[in-house]
Amino acid sequence: METIDVLDKPYHPTKDWTESDWDKFTNWLTGMLKINESVTVTFTKQDGTNRVMNCTLKPELLPVVETKPLAEGKQPRKESTTSIRVYDLEKKEWRSFTTKNVTRVEFSI
């Protein structure tokens, strides 16, 4: 697992990043979502509008999800490498965003 040294250089998402940079950012953001009670993520939606969402992936804050067995012949959904599925703390529903559309990340430590 790679570490991002946020003190070494400001870590601002940019369209000039390589795929490796985006992978590091996605891994870092997913990690922050899993350990923080609330992360505020600002991103540009598909329709071009901005959205600010307070969300988490901290296990003890997530709702219990009933899993149904897959229908015969069905394959489980492949996990996306370009978006993150999170629990929206205000709407109390699952939402997702494309990591390349993130413009700001805020959390308290």
C-alpha cells in the first residue's frame, strides 16, 4: 500500500494526474472514509452542478444491509475503480461519486 505524504506537497486533485495518482487518491480517500465519522466531499455531478456531501464508510455507522442470494447464473457486480460508494449521513442513503470529479475533501482528526 502506498502512502501519500500530504505534508510534502499539497494534494490537490487535478486533471493532469496520471492513473497512478488517481489510484493513490482513491485509496487515500477510501481510507479516510473508513476511519472518520464524517468526511465532507465536494464534487461535480454528472450534470455539471456542484454537490457537497457529508458521508462515511466507517463500519459502525453504516446501516445493516440485507444481502440476497444471487439468482442462478448471475455474477456479483464488479467493484468500480473510478467511483466510490458511500453512505450519505444527511440523506441516510447510499450514494456514489466519481473520484476524478472531487474538488475538495474535509474531515477532522
